[in-house]
Amino acid sequence: MLNRAIDTNLNESTNTNKKKISSIKDFTRQDGQLTFLNPENYMKLPYPYDNWVDPPIKELTADQKERLEHSLDGLSAIAIPVPATDAEKEVKVARFLSGLKKLFNKEDNWTFIQPLLLSMENCMKCQTCSDECPIYISSGREEIYRPIFRGEILRRIINKYLKPGGKLYNKFTGSDIELNWDTVARLAELAYRCTMCRRCAQACPIGVDNGLITREIRKLFSQELELAPEELHNSGTVKQMKTGSSTGTNPTAMLDIIDFIEEDLRDLYNINIKMPIDKKGADILLIHNFGEYLSWPENIMAFAIIFEKAGINWTLSSEMGGYDSVNYGLFYDDVQLARVALEHIGIAKKLGVRKIVMGECGHAHKALMPIADRILVGDNIIPRESAFPVLEEIVFSGKIKFDPKKNNFPVTLHDPCNTARSMGIVEPQRKIMRYLCPEFVEMEPHGVNNYCCGGGSGFAIFQGKNFPDWRNSISFRMKFKQILEAFQENLDPSIHKYVCAPCSNCKGAFRDGLTYYNAFEKCGIIYGGLVELIVNAMVDLEKPFIEWELK
Amino acid sequence: MLVLYLLTYLSVFVFIILIISKILHYARTPMHLRWDLYPVAHEADRNEYGGSYYEETEWWTKKNKKSRIAEFIVMFEEIIFLKGVYHNNRKLWYYSFPFHLGLYLTTAAFTLMILSVILDLSAASNMYWQQSIAEDILFYLTNAVGYTALILTFFGTLGLIIQRVTDKKFRIYNTPMDFINLFFILILTISMVLTLSPSNTSFILYKIYLKNLFTFNFTVIARPIFLVHITLVSIFLLYFPLTRMMHLFAKYFTYHEVRWEDSPNFKGSKLENKIKQALNYGVSWSAPHIKTGKTWGEVATKLPPEVSNAK
């Protein structure tokens, strides 16, 4: 069955070899799908996956193909409806151009116009960024995934449609391309084939940021054409502002979940903790990604155990806007980003806390700490800090007794891009692990040079259609390779190994990716957060906190 | 001949104006949201591994040490040695480094020639000995720098052209303009070499031409190849600011204003005032979920009906 599927895919690939991209103009072709992914070309994985062959990415159903744009690579991340008429297509192309103009308008895009201009006007196309991109490499160097590809399309559209110059100028700059609906739809999808990890920007000798260009394209589509993935917009920021959480959990349900968690703490670990909820004037308002409550409640428990044992004056919030740190606006829309951030700040103000501490969620860190910093004025400027240094302080304060021998298994650490490369939080979590995990081993590269988990920029929550296949086989691939290499000496499945991924979205990507590769059965690898490792090493705890199963 | 002198004046003038306007083009953009990227060079104790002040608890109560020297060192290594390209794209560095160094040295050689001219024009007769020593130093230094610049630029440019043509990864991205830029520089280098002769081994024609420019003396220089070369240089000065070669100046902004711009916002700060200003900017984005107000401040605080009705 699998072989047949691969054969089919190879045949498709052979058919399309004729259509291989030989010019930027090919992106404007109107003859169907542009790129066909071939698992045979994907980056090879190390032992014991050296003979692993990925199944082909599931094709969209006939109905989906008819309804949704998929002419980039056969995937549909945004579910762009196919326009019914040519007139409708023209309207959308015109709106795309009007949005493009707004990206370069100082008022409409004060938020990012300077970095955008710098990146659009100064790329020398030296390709230094290409080898830094895990998606480009993992896919077997598919041209459309090259970091500069989408920026180059946009650059040529801008040259032709927004700049004066005429035919000769367009010829010289390679901008003699036709803008049509297929190009617009492909560009929108292509903006969702980059995790915005910014390794490319880090390597660029000039400082051009293709991750930012990706985000600006996403923003154009959201803010002008109301086109964004369901998971980020309607079921993301909109739902969060309506119900209190992007998971749809309302305040009453949130309190019920807290009850369950307290009960589990009692039943499983014989620990009695009454979670502080809406405590006015607390020192710390701790905000978790709500995914933790639903998928990894042990993370919530571990934080509570540590904070209580350390005697921290802290609280959780049960009010709308106060219990889910998620801010998917970071990935696609400046307005939604600002609205969600202001809701978080509003709760902290209402409770009169001294500071907000971000739980283990990378994008929430970045959204509320550095990014939202420049939309806050007056009383809204409330201090925000990361849980990592707070935990470091507690671990080394001597308030809690640890026995590192309890963590007697190989551990490696994944650096979430948002906290490492975009915020420079690198050492606090490492200091904890070097102390509490005797078999800690670094991945290579790590720290600010890390590779993305493959779930960045919202990919971890994209569960629709065939996107998970792409994420698991391509965008997670480089991270999986790193994990295997880090544990290369201990790959026997009887030796349990732990990938510490202190970020909810990263954990989402790990959950699906490790399951896809059957990594627990094959290699004994599980993943989890940082606080779980801390609690697991506590002397007081009667039984191990970490459970060896892939959740 | 007068036309050529006038063309050179014009091109230098336009060159300076266009560079200033390009710098202002970036400098006058509004303050943007933070988009820092680590390592940030001025993080004195942490830039080695890419850390930031966010690694500390209560960071807003502590004074963050910023090292301007560390910034300078990183920029120096980056600009002079192209350190990033060396580490991340060695194949390109073999050509890009001599190319860039050649251009820097060309600028240095011009500066030395201008200094010679100034020295020549300002020399007083009672400073004969000092002047002679300075002239000698400038003479030999100009020759050394000038010839090194010519060799490096020539081979660097040639290498970059060959790489662009032969390396598949550049193929679909190459545009006629990419080649024009490189060929222009190559032709400038070749024409410069052609101006050299047994009687002009030390850029003497250049020095004469520069001196004439400074003294408004429009004497004819009877070397056709030199006149062609100066015409090309003048056109290049007009062309350069219109191309991506201006990344030379953009790089300041990409590093200092974006990657390393990590200033936190405090109550009553200048930054807070700039934010207040930005929140009053108009918003004309037309997606339905945005259209809740006229300014950024209103749009960020007023929710669309489907959200606000649910609350």
C-alpha cells in the first residue's frame, strides 16, 4: 500500500519534472499545481531512521480541491476559497495590491515599516540564508521553500505595480511578471510554509529578515483581505476574545479544570495545594498557554508545586483574558496582536499584581514582553518577565531540596525560537538542567542558533486537511534529526530519554512529530516541559513525577 | 573637457544628495515594534552566547550594561572581514571578501589622493621639509593602497560574476541589473588599469584631475582612455545610489535599529511619547475585523461587534 502510494507520488513528480521551476515567472503560471513534493528527496535522517521512507503527503479530497486553492504545493493551510468568477478574482487581486500599498504606508504600517523596507530593498540574493532554513533543507531543497523565494516574488510585484519605471526598468530588475489570482493565492499559501524562526535573518550578512517578510505577507492578507488560517483567526484570536481562550474554554470551565488539577495533585502525588485564583495584589500573575491545562496539566501542577514550596505570592486569573497567554496575533495580524495583549494587561491591572510572569510558552513570551512593549502607555506599562529566570532563582535559592539523581536519564533541551533567538533567554533554563539533570546533553546547534520545532508561527495547531503530514515530515524533520543525533549513544528504546521543550506550541509539534516517527517505541524518546524535570528531582516528592509515555 | 568636469561635479553632488536622502528615507520611518534578534552585540556580559537582560528577574529594576565597544567590534568584523559570510557562506566569501575589501581600499586610495591634493594646495614654503616627507608618505601609501584595491576588486568582481553564472542556486534569481552592477565595477577597474602607463604609474592623472576639480581649472588632459574612465566613474556615481549596492548604508539600520534595538519602554520615557504618537496614526486597512475605529489606539481597544457582543 505504502509502496503504491509512493509510486503514485513519484509518477506525479516525474510528470511535473517538465514543469520544474526555471524562472521566477513560473510562480505566475495558471496551469495548476506548481510543486509536487517527493518524499524520496527529503533530507535523510540518522540511525535508526536511515532507511525511513515517509509516506507521501495526503492529497486533498476531490471536494477540497474543487473548493480550495492549493496550486502552490497541493496543500491548503489557509483554506482560500476558489473565486467563483474571473471578476471575483480581479477584485481580490486589486485588494491585494491595495493592501500591498498599505504595507509601505507609514501610518498603516508604523509597526513594521522600517524593518520591512530594509529587508525589501537590500537583499543581494547571495543565498547565505538558504542553508540556514530547516524547511528548505528538509524538503530536499524545494525551490519554493528557499527563504528568499517569497520575498523575491513580492519584490518583483512591487517593482512592477507600485514603483514608477516602465517596461525597461522591469526588464532590468526581472520584474516583468504578470500579477494574477494564482500568484496571489500561491503567495498567501507560501507565507504559511515558513515558521518565521528567523535563522535566515540571523545568517544574513546585511540583516535582511525573510521571516519578517513572511509575517508582513500574512498580515497583508489578514488585515486587507480577511484571509488567515481558521486556527489562527476565527478559532484563534477571535475565539479567545469571545470566550477567554482559543481553546473555547470559558471562565467557568477553567475553574472546573483547576478543581480537577487540584484533585489530581492530591490523588496522584499526595500534595494538597489550593491554587490561588484572582488573588488581588499578588506579587505575580502567572499566565499559562491554555493548551497546558488541557493537554499537559502536569505542567500546571509542577508550577503550582514549585511556587508553593518556594513561598511565592502568586495567582492565576479565572477572568476572560487572564488565563490563556496565547496571542496568535503575533503570527499574522498586528491589530489582533494588540487587542489580545491589551486584554492580558487589563487583567493584571485589575488584580493589581506587581508583575506578570509568562509560563512555558515561547510565542506568548515574545508577544507580551518585547513586542507588546511598544503598544503600552501609562498604567498599561506593567512589568512582564519570563518564568525561566524566576525558576532559576527558586532552584538555586535553597528553598527546595533536590536530588538530581532522580533525573537519571538522558535529557536534551530544545530552545524555543521565540524565547531564544528573539528574546535572548538562553542560560537560566540551562543552569537548571546542568544542575538537575546529570545526563543532560546539548543538541547541536543550540541556544540562539537552534532549529525550530517545526510548529512555529502557528503550525503546531494547524490540524486541518493535509497540513499535519507536511509539518511532521518536513518542518519537524530537522528538529527530529537533532534529537536523534543528541541521543545517538543511547537510542535503545529501553533507555528512556527526555526532550525538554519549555513551550506549549513546541510541545504540540513534538507530540505529533514523535508520534509520526513512532519515536517512543523505536527509541524511547518522550518530551515534556522544564518544570516537570524540576519537580521530578524534588526530594519531597514521593513518586516520580515524569511518566514514561508519549502524551 | 569642460563638460566632463561639469559631469563630475554633478555626479558627486547627486551622489551625496541621493545617499543622504536614502539615509533619511530609513531614518524618518516611525518607531516600530521591537524585532530584536540575538545575539545582540551590546549585551556586554552575554553577547558571547546571545543572552539578554530578560535572563534576569526584575530586569526593569536593574541597570543594563550596554557595551558600545562590543558593538563596534562586531560591526568592524562584519564590515571589514564579512565575518557572517565567512562563517555561513564560505564559497561566496572567497570572492565577496576581496571584492568588498577592494572597494574599501579604492575609497581609501581616493581619500589619500584628495589629501595629497590638499597638501599640495595648502603647503607653505617655510614647511618645505615637512611637506616633502608627508608627500612621500602619501605617494607611496596611495600606490600601495591603489594597486592592492585594483587587484582585489578585479578578481573579486570576476569571481562573483562567474559564481552568479555557474552556480545553479543563483540562476532563477539573477536579473540583468545584478550583472550590470558587477560588470560596471569590472569595467571601471579595467579602464583604470588601462589609464596606467610608464608615465602614469602612480595615479598622477587622477591627482591632476582632482586638483583641477578643486581649483576650478578645466585644463585638458590629453589621454582619451583616462577621459573615458572618468566619464564612467561619474556615471557610476549617479547610478550607485539607485541600486541595491546601497546596502552599505542600510546595514547600519538593520543592525542598530532592528536587530540590536532592545530599548525597553518605561513610563514617562521618550519612547512612551513616541508610542502615544503612533497610537494616533490613522488606520485604513479594510478587513472587517479591523474597521472599528480611525486610529490605531481606537482600533486596538474597540473590538469588532461579533467579539464585543459576546462579552
